[in-house]
Amino acid sequence: MTELQQPPGKDAQRLSFPDFVDYVGAELDIQMPSADSDIVIGVDLELDSITMLEMTVAIEDLGVELPADIFLTAGSLRGVYDEYLRALGTGAA
């Protein structure tokens, strides 16, 4: 664990992937593709840097801290979800 990453808070929530997709869509007020597809952040969602920051904050509001380079390494919303699960300590599903 780097010094910037914190263990998940006691109030951290574990969402299923479809619930995670719904949550992110609602928080960003955007229409999300079906959760059963591989949602590529730069292609399917066409998010600008401000919206990606808003997404990070929304996910961190679930009680986890994501790596600063999450969008460079994850590539897809499934990858972000897997990192969210790692931050919770439950591992990728």
C-alpha cells in the first residue's frame, strides 16, 4: 500500500458491477451502456478530464481510495470496478 492509499473506511460499500454502473451513471448524470458489455472509458463514455475526476470522487464516496492513475491503467469501467474491489479488499470478481 502506498502512503497515499488508505484502507477502506468502515462505511465502504460493496456494489455489484451492474449496481456500480448504475451508480456511476446516476452520479455523473449520464446514460450508461448496458452493464453486461465492456464499457471502454474513452470510447463508449467519451468522458473529459473533469468528468473523470468527478467519477473518481463519486467512487471514492463509496468509501475507497483509487490510484491517481486509475484511468491510465484501467481502460474500461470493468477495470475501474476491479480496482474498486481491490481497494475494498474483496478482490476482482
